[in-house]
Amino acid sequence: MDAIDLKNVEVLWNRKVDSDYGRIGIRCAGYAAARPGQFVMLRFPGRFDPLLRRPFSIFRLIEQDRRIAGIELLYKIVGRGTRLLSMVRAGDAVDLLGPLGNGFCVAPDTRRIFMVGGGIGAAPLVFLAGSFKKGSVSAGHAQVFIGGKTRGDLPAMDAFSAMGLAVNAATEDGSFGFQGLVTGLLERAIEENPPDLICACGPMGMLQVIARLAKKYKIPCQVSIETLMACGMGACLGCAVARSGADDSYFHVCTDGPVFDALSLRF
Ligand SMILES: Cc1cc2nc3c(=O)[nH]c(=O)nc-3n(C[C@H](O)[C@H](O)[C@H](O)COP(=O)(O)OP(=O)(O)OC[C@H]3O[C@@H](n4cnc5c(N)ncnc54)[C@H](O)[C@@H]3O)c2cc1C
Ligand code: FES
């Protein structure tokens, strides 16, 4: 499916989720076939600050009158672009390029799946979890593992809970759930009852540990990578990640990913 370059699409809402996070709903055509794990490049119309579009995973499709009327994004305020995004109001407009990238691939015979999100990395997993009711993985066979530094860094928790999913949370400061890293919780759950597939998104360090666990327990694993991105279309080569294997070749996260088989990457 080709990406669509939409100008001046309407913002439906922009709500705070804790102090550093927000959820923005955008009315846009052409996203009915978007897949979990795909992303958009967003820019502010008529502004050259920031100059470059910013990438965001699709968090949810917005359904109105049984049609897909737009998309929702979950964002963390980390710099100039996301701070400006947090100031956008309902009725304002943004430019969107998307849907981009490949998305997660859950085989029809998958029965048990673990989804692991670190901080804002939980965003694409909410879309993934929402897709299961149409497929073979029932809510009872999908488990969510989310981790953050503190309670405020679990912005997708309510969205998972609302879908009736079991959510296992870890915070480094112990302010919510298990005290420690989410990978600790994950390994314990794998030892008890391993899944058929792990899908993960978050910081590189977390993905590296998850890739190692998946290899150790021989579980297929897909990781979604959130690198810096300038163009989102394979033109700037700014999003390269190393392939596994002997040579020095690279993938481009924007065009080859953002979702990869963990075994295909050199962490
Ligand atoms: C495929 C993909 C999907 C993404 N999905 C989401 C999402 O759903 N929600 C969300 O909030 N963010 C997501 N991101 C990250 C988001 O694009 C960046 O946080 C955003 O571009 C920062 O823009 P800024 O202008 O606010 O910050 P900048 O001023 O550009 O940067 C501020 C600081 O954040 C760091 N930074 C910028 N981008 C990243 C990054 N990708 N990873 C780690 N550090 C970064 C910079 O190095 C700098 O230190 C995604 C990134 C990719 C590649
Ligand atoms: S972001 Fe430009 S090549 Fe990937």
C-alpha cells in the first residue's frame, strides 16, 4: 500500500496523558488498511520549525460510523517537535505522510503472543493488540509487558487494560508493579509458559536483551526500532541499523522496517 502525502488534515483532539505524554486524534483518509507497526511522518503546515517531519507509530485507528475516519498517535514530549505537537488544539491542522513501513507480521497459526513495550514503545503494540479480535490470537492468549522508569512512563497501560488484556508492568523506581526492568518480568513469564511469538518496541538496550532472551528460549521475535529519522523514505540514510552476519551491510529502518526479525539485526 502506497503512502499518502496529506496536507492540512484536521486534528480531532489532543489530550494530555500524564505530564510528558499526549494522545492526538487526526481525521485522515486512506488508513483503513494500515497495519500495526506502521508509522507516519508528521509536520506542522506552513512552518519550517522544526524543518523535518517527525515519525510516530500508529497507536489506534479511529472508527466512526463503521468506517476508519483517522488515526490516533501517542506521543512523548522529548524536544522541540513534540513540544509543539503538545500545543496543537482540536481544529488545528497537521501534514501527514503515511502509512509507512512494514508492520508486525503475526502468522495465522500463532496462539500465544507476548508484547513488550518500553516507555513510548508501547504505542504500536496497542494497535497490534487491537487487531487480534479479528484474528486467531484471543485476548486470553496475549500478554502485555510494559516498563518505564516510573509510573508516569506507562502511558499505554489504560489502553491495554480497556481491551481486557493481562498487563504486567515494571518500573525501575518501584512506583508501580514489579520493581526492576520489564525484561526481568518477561524472562520469568517465558520460563513459566513460553509464547509462540514475541513482539517488542522500545529502547535499543531493551530490544537487545529481548533478542537475546528470544534466542536463548528459541522463540520467534519481532522488534520495532525507533531510530532518529530525517526523511522516512529511504533518501537520507540517517536511520541505518546493522544487519546480522559477517559483512558490514545495513538496513534502513524507514523502508526495511521499522519491524525486523530480531535474528536479522546485529545488536
Ligand atoms: C518508526 C518510529 C516510530 C516512533 N513512534 C513514536 C511514537 O509513537 N510516539 C513517540 O512519542 N515517539 C515516537 N518515535 C520517536 C519520535 O519520532 C521522536 O521522539 C521525535 O521525532 C522527537 O522529536 P522532537 O523534535 O520532539 O525531538 P528532537 O528535538 O528531535 O530530539 C530531542 C531529543 O530526543 C532524542 N530523540 C529524537 N528522536 C528519538 C528517537 N527516535 N529515539 C530516541 N531518542 C530520540 C534526540 O536525540 C534528542 O536528544 C518514533 C520514532 C520512529 C523512528
Ligand atoms: S529516514 Fe531517511 S533513509 Fe531512513
